[in-house]
Amino acid sequence: MYSEKVMDHFMNPRNVGEIENASGVGTVGNAKCGDIMKVYLKIENDMVIDAKFKTFGCGAAVATSSMATELIKGKTIQEALKITNKAVMEALDGLPPIKVHCSCLAEEALHAALWDYAEKNGITIEGLEKPKADIHEDEEIPEED
Ligand code: FES
């Protein structure tokens, strides 16, 4: 049902954790499944130099957050905007249809973190829309064990 890449990123997720003094933090959740994703970005000179995440959710949510943070590192802000859920799914060699919404959460989390960065710096990022599904930033994400 899952590709090898999805299984790999689920079993060995990259970039798990937090970034202290992150340039932007985005927290999104899906009310239906209850899954929550939090993404931290470090941005310098218009470039995403680091990305980390914490996800309390299903395996596909973990795998897509892992891949999304891998894809965004080293990208300019404009390039980062092109990381859609489709791009994340392609990088993972696909997801079952029932799990597509998990990849949407990853895209929304990246956008929410970019939005937060823009707000903190009083700038407008062309093409970036205010995230719909954001949850309050201080929302605690329970640790998965
Ligand atoms: Fe909701 Fe995967 S089941 S994010």
C-alpha cells in the first residue's frame, strides 16, 4: 500500500525536532482526523537554511512532513512556495488516495510557517495566501513514543 520511500520516511523521519528562534513557525491541523503538524523554518537572505517538524499524526503525515522539510531546505522563498502537496507526494513515489489529505497538511504547514515569517518581518510574500487551517501557534504537540 505504501511506497518504500514513504515507509523509509515514516520509519526514519528526517528533520524531527524544533528550531530555537525559528524565523517562522506554522502549526496546522486537520479537524477530521485530529492530526497536527508543526513546522519550523530558519530563513536567512531569502533562503530556507533549515527546517524541522513535529507531527502528531498518522504515518503518512510523518512521512510527508519529513519529505516536505527535506525539499524546502536550501530553497529560496519563491522556490519554497512551489513545494505543493503534489510535489511532496511525487517525491515519495505516491500515496494511497485515502492519504492525500495528509500531504495537504504538509503543504499547509510549510505555508503557515512562511506566513509567520512574513508577518514577523512585516513583508509580503508574493503568491502566498493566508493559511486556512492554522491552529494557535502555542498549541502543544504531544510527543509520540
Ligand atoms: Fe490525517 Fe494522515 S490521517 S494526516
